[in-house]
Amino acid sequence: MQRAAVLVRRGSYPRAAGSWGRSQSSAAAEASPALKVRPERGPRDRILTLESMNPQVKAVEYAVRGPIVLKAGEIEMELQRGIKKPFTEVIRANIGDAHAMGQQPITFLRQVMALCTYPNLLSSPSFPEDAKKRARRILQACGGNSLGSYSASQGVNCIREDVAAFITRRDGVPADPDNIYLTTGASDGISTILKLLVSGGGKSRTGVLIPIPQYPLYSAVISELDAVQVNYYLDEENCWALNVNELRRAVREAKDYCDPKVLCIINPGNPTGQVQSRKCIEDVIHLAWEEKLFLLADEVYQDNVYSLDCKFHSFKKVLYKMGHEYSGNVELASFYSTSKGYMGECGYRGGYMEVINLHPDIKGQLVKLLSVRLCPPVSGQAAMDIVVNPPVPGEESFEQFSREKELVLGNLAKKAKLTEDLFNQVPGIHCNPLQGAMYAFPRILIPAKAVEAAQSHKMAPDMFYCMKLLEETGICVVPGSGFGQREGTYHFRMTILPPVEKLKIVLQKVKDFHIKFLEKYA
Amino acid sequence: MQRAAVLVRRGSYPRAAGSWGRSQSSAAAEASPALKVRPERGPRDRILTLESMNPQVKAVEYAVRGPIVLKAGEIEMELQRGIKKPFTEVIRANIGDAHAMGQQPITFLRQVMALCTYPNLLSSPSFPEDAKKRARRILQACGGNSLGSYSASQGVNCIREDVAAFITRRDGVPADPDNIYLTTGASDGISTILKLLVSGGGKSRTGVLIPIPQYPLYSAVISELDAVQVNYYLDEENCWALNVNELRRAVREAKDYCDPKVLCIINPGNPTGQVQSRKCIEDVIHLAWEEKLFLLADEVYQDNVYSLDCKFHSFKKVLYKMGHEYSGNVELASFYSTSKGYMGECGYRGGYMEVINLHPDIKGQLVKLLSVRLCPPVSGQAAMDIVVNPPVPGEESFEQFSREKELVLGNLAKKAKLTEDLFNQVPGIHCNPLQGAMYAFPRILIPAKAVEAAQSHKMAPDMFYCMKLLEETGICVVPGSGFGQREGTYHFRMTILPPVEKLKIVLQKVKDFHIKFLEKYA
């Protein structure tokens, strides 16, 4: 090091190193006259401020954990400090977090995870053999037989094989492990694929079609990537169905200001809960083929279908059944996760995506991009494995596993119906059937006087409504404006995850609140 | 849905839905004359190609898992298929993946993780009480007492408290849990902070100063974000020390083409292993203060210091010891991880960052940005907790924990010395002392004829060298060009993670290969 030069510069230190083993050079600097004449400095401006920060990040919004959730946290703190409220607890119905709402983990899944975590347990008689078999299979595929090793960036090989086998069973159409990428929850997969897809400037900037209402991950990632958000509206009058003509309109109009080349579908819908018919999926795929749109199918709620006249059809399956011109051409990425379904293992951040017709060059680019973050959490990959490779008839854990799974899904179906029925008894609330997923997204009447009151608080009317609901009842839901809705309509999203008896109380409280709200602002 | 319009459009289907429960409308379309006159179509061009993809992602490079690692995978497959090679296994010395190299997990850490995963084990007599105490503390802080719940986006509260207590103990300077953010490995924290910092266009685009050689996460994220990479060269002649004058030169020259406002430091160095002196850190902090640079201190190897005359000093500690004008002004984010140190738990993707002097508005923006991905893996957060809150004297597991920790670190120190000594016995290899981290980054002589041969293969000379090394010995190391190096110099990065006896063999093989290589291209 060129010490002399450093010493010269040192004279400009604002204050020397203090008593903490100060070096000779800085002691010399402290005594230098140059330091004494320098004007006193106050606290300096920050380098990173709202003005200087990344404007795309600044533009990001994510309502599911937005201001209302911060407020919920504050209220919880107040309750803990003994401040009196008209309620004793905050009920977080804002986010699909099943275990937080008391749902018990699936025993088999946790047994396998514990065995993988601490392999000494493999010799314990208190774990079933089928769980040990799964754990051994996973560990053998991990470097050093440890969940603590990095996996391949695409994910552990044998887990990708199990995912492919699961898809093949589900769809009756072969799946290739090479097309499977394990991810850090579905969000990671979705944002990774979008990251690859965004390019161009001005009118040739990539446009991404998303449903309105949407899950706000989409708008957030589009903003981060400075892509162009193109809205297509779901048909509330028709159980939030996707209308292909509306999609066509959106594509057509978007061509004036961007290059629409990505189409995002959420099926079953979030926040809207609709389950797409096969006919509708065919129409969408045809449109994607015709308009050259890259399809993203967010299918994380595929296990969560409650209406008896609805059935989940994967985009992959429908694509293949439409014949080779489609299945050999339409580019599709579909997403699944450990967080939803009957397992609700959100915390492990497990997920996968399957890509169809991805150009081989792009596969290389994708692996490269994923490799920068090294790998998805291996524990989340293991959790994903158990979801796609559950106990089968004849195995020791099959009966308990099936019982636990059915209990969760049966309760969700009950709660979906209960919620729809109860909301529709309230004047000024209309709720479409909750065909699937785990949310109600009722439309609420907000009287003109309440809209005015909201405006005077500089709040969206439904934010105003949800804040009041939170403050008066402790129930935390997310305003529809966080998901997008047709101008002049108002909604909120509420999960149906609280246990049945608690959910009944929640719904009654919302009802009472709503009636009072209508009276107050009549 | 407006069915009529859909039906009209359906005439343009290229092929109908086939035998799979075909709908009436598509059957009608199949018979339509319009379809028959349409010309036959071949396979269509893909939407997502190298030409159309995000050019910033295309520009990303990540050598640690690059072409050499793909080649290693191919060779492993060939070995499995029984193809004869001059070696029987591939040794992956390309990545700091301790467990994959046979290092055993820390028992206490895995016990706590297993207890958290499957809380039934809390009643098992085969787990120590101190592990149970940790597990209960973590679970009580999780929604529904489950690792399967989402945590707050910033991380589980009590784990952030434990991290703050750890930093306070380490530095003798208070740390605030509000300044701690749990992350998905350190990579996630680094890229998140960089994402916030990048803005501006043309000459005002954010410049990010990184050491050369660097860990290629930095160049990859800079490329992804379309920021400007500004190189400062570490001083190979001086044990890879950071020379502040060189840093000053880099800042000065960068001002001609960008707005240099971020300074990344890796200490201990990766791939270079140097440990910064307190004096050097003071100089860097002063420069950051003077030039208004936001500091990123990558301190993931803080436990990995081997040279007896070196000691790890955190940037946070030095910053605070420099007095309030610095500690109240300089913006700093520092990073730690469960992946390195003595625990080597890469697969859990645990980590944290501490931010100092982050503007309150930006804290809000950071939490918002993190919330889009919901939360870091909760199992990784739990692993991080155990690292920062290990057994203490008097606790049941203290002795075993300390023994295991010392064993790993003692072996690494031995291997650091062994590697340096052996490399320096080879003509044409020069290796600086491995003061810390877990890599050797020796400089290698590549004769002119080998450089020519590399050029004829369109390869960087050190890539050519490393490919030959892999093909002839099965040893996978990463060429220096993947990290950056001074023009005309060549290096490779090799981990020192294989067990001592195996490492000796590896080093001997590299030596033999190198001598043969020099002879061949003399």
C-alpha cells in the first residue's frame, strides 16, 4: 500500500479514531491545523433516499402485507400493552397462512422432514418405515447426504423426477424432469420467468397481461422489471370467469403502447377463487397460440377446488390434448407450491415450475440465472418432494395421511360455502361462489358519504373501509384496490382459513360492522 | 361470456381438440372450410429466444456454476456409465459447499432444527434440554407455533433479537433488532440492497465498486440491474490487500461515466482470502464518508480466519469506533450467512443483514420490497438463530458444540497452510497466504503456446487450463477469469474443503498436472 499518500489524505478526517487503539497517523491528523479550520458539519444527507432510490422499486405495491397489515401489528402491540379495544385479538385474515390460523401440519410430511434434518432419527422406532424410505431417498440425492449442501440450481435430481412423475399421474401426459425447476415458493419461479421475458424499450417494451383482480406479486414484479402491465378484467357478473373476448380486447389495445407477449393466468383464481373450465383454458391457449403470447399458469391452488361442478384442469394437460400444433409450440410455464393446498407449508418456501417448449438456449440462460442465487432452500425442496410423492395405499402412513388431507380440504369446502352464504345475507355485500383457492372477494357497497370521508383521509374508499373494520373488530382483510377492481366497485379479500367456529364469529362481526357502516354513512 | 364471438373466432384453430372430450364448438371448427384452405404450418418460432430475452440477464455471468461445472456433471455421468477415465471420481472444489465435501453438520444445530420441524420430539428423552429450550423459543415466535407459517417479511422477531445480541457481543457496540433483516442466504440480502440503490440513466447511472477479483454474485447482480460495474483491483503483491489509493483511483475515473455511489467489500476475501486490517477498514470507511459511498460489507467468512496475525474486524465495529460523525452518517449494510463459517449449512439458505443509517423511508421501502417474496425460509431463519445463539458454558451441549466447531475450524486452518505451502513448491504457481475464507486463488503461469491453444478453442487461457485439469484429473476448479483478474495474469479458485488426506492427493494431482502442462506447452 502507498502509505504516504494515505497519510496526506488523512488530514481530512472529520474526527479521529478516538480512544479505541488509535493509530499514529490518525493521532497526527487530529492535531493538524487543517482540521481545525474546517467548518463544523451537521448530520449529512443520506445517499439512499426516496428521491435517489430505484424508481421501479419505489413504484412497487404489495397490499397483502401493506399498510393495513402494519396497522394490524400496531394494534396487536397496543393490546399486549393492555390498551382496551372492542376486541381481544387481531385476526389476520389478510394472507393465506394456514398454520398461523391453527391448521396442523401433515404428520407424514413433518416426519420425513425431521428424518432428513437429523438422520440419527432413521434408527428410531418411533418413525414409520415409509417416512424413512422417503427420507433416505432424498438424503441419498443430497451432496454429503445432507440437507445442508447446496443442490443443483435447478433442484435436487430425484425430487425433479418425483415432480415429473406426479405431473404425469395428474395429467395423463408425460412430464420430463429436465423441464422441472424447483423454486423458492412459486413467487420465485414467477418472477424468474418474468425476468427472462422482459426486454425492449418504448412501444416495444414487453407487455404482461394480468387478470384484474390479480395477486399483487404480478404487478409488483412487473413494476420492478419496468415491464408494461396490461390488464384484462375478470367477469364478476359471471363468477369471475375469464372472458376470452376481454382478453382479446386487452391484447389489441396494448399493441398501441407496448409489445404484449406474456399472459398470466391464475387458476384457481386469487383473490377471486374461480376455477376455469376446460373450454375456457382451450380458448386461452388458442389465443396465446394466435397472438404469440408466452403463458404463465399460476396453479398453486390446484388442490383447493370446492364447488362440486368444478374440476381443476392444468394448462399443461389441456395444451397436450389440443394436439401437437399447440403442444409443440405454445410456450408455457406453470407453477405449484408447498404453501397452499392441504399442506399449507408456507414457511419452507418450496415450489416448482414446469416449462414447456422453452427454447434450449433459454434453458441454459435460466439455469445460469438461477445459479447466481445458488439453489432453492433444500428443506423446501424436500417438502415439495413429499407433496408430490405422498404415501400410497398399502404404505403404513397412507391412512393417517389421507385422513389429515381430507380433513383440511373438507373443512375448507365447508368454510367456502359458509362464507358465500353468510356474506350474501348481508345487504350491500355480494359474494360470488368460492369455487376454489382460499379467499372470499366480496363486493361491498360503500355509500357516497363514506367515499367522501375516505377522500378526506386521502385513502381509497375500500382501504378506509378495511381500516375501520380492523379498528372496530380486529379483523384484518385486504382492500380490493390492492388487487385491482373495476372503477367504482369495491371489494376486500378475506381468507377462509380460521377454524369453522371462529370463522362464523368473524363473518358475524363483518356483517354487524357492515350494517353499522352503511347506517353511519347513509 | 359472449359465446357467439368466441365461436366465430374458433374457426381459426389450427387443429381441433382431438379425441379428448372435444367440445361442440371446436368440432364445428374442424369441419369449417376456412380451416382447410389455411396453409400447413411448420414449428413456429419461439417467443422467448436469445434475441428476444432480457439483455441484462443474457449478460449475466456466474462462473462458480458455469461451463466448467456443467462439464464436471457430464464427466460424472460418463463415469457412472462405466466410461474409463484417468480418475474414478470428480472432486468438486469449485464451490464452498462444506457438507458435500464430507464435513459433518453441527449436532446441536440439527437437533434444534429437528425439534422445530417435528415438535412431537420435544417430549423425547434423546434430545438435550438446551436444544429443546432453543426450539421452544423459536416455535413460540412462529405463527401457530409452526415453521410452516410465513414469518414477518423482515424475519421472525425473536431471531432478529438474537442476531442483535450476537452482534452486540461480537462488536461491543449495540445493535438494534429493527436494523436486522433475515435473508435467503447472504446473496439475497446483497441483491436486495443493490436493487434499492440502482437508479439514474446515462452518466448518472449508479456505479457499484467491486473488488477484482470478486465473488461473481456482484457482477451478476450489477448486470441484472443494469448498473455500472466499477472495478478496483486488490493488490496481489501485497497478499491481496485492499489499497485505498487504488479505490480512490477507481472512484475518480468512474465519475466520468457513471455515479459511483456503492462500495462493496468482501472481508475475509472471496476468492482471495485476505483479512483486512483495522487500519484498512478505517481508510475505507473514511473514503466512503468522503466520497458519499453506500457501503456493503460482505462478512460471510467472519468465522474463517486462519493466519495467526490476522483478526476479523467488522465494518460496524470499526465504524462505531471512529466516532459519531462516521457512525451517525455512513450508510452500511453488512451480511452474514449460515452457509460458511464452521456450520456450512448452505442448503438452508439462512442469512441476515444489518443496516446502519438507513433512512427511515428506505426501511419502509425495503420491507415492502421484501414482502413481495413474503419471507425468507423459516427453517433457514431457525438455522441462523442457532448460529447466533449457540450453547453457552454450563449448558448441556456446550462441550460437544465447542468440540465440533473447533474441529472444523482447526482443520480448515491446517488445510489453508498446507495448500499455500504445497502450491508454492510448484514451479509456475504462486499462492498468497490463505488468511481466511475457504479458498486458494493461486496465480498460475500459462505458457504462450497454451494461450495460443486456448485462443484456437475460443477459450480464456485459464478456462482452457481448468478444463484440461478437469478432464485429466477429475478436479473441478473455477478459472480466475470468472472472478476477474489483472490483464495477462491467470488464476483459479479451489476450495480447501476436502478432508485433509484427500486434499493432499488433490494438491499433488494439481502439481503433477501443472508440471506436465508446462512441459507440453513449453
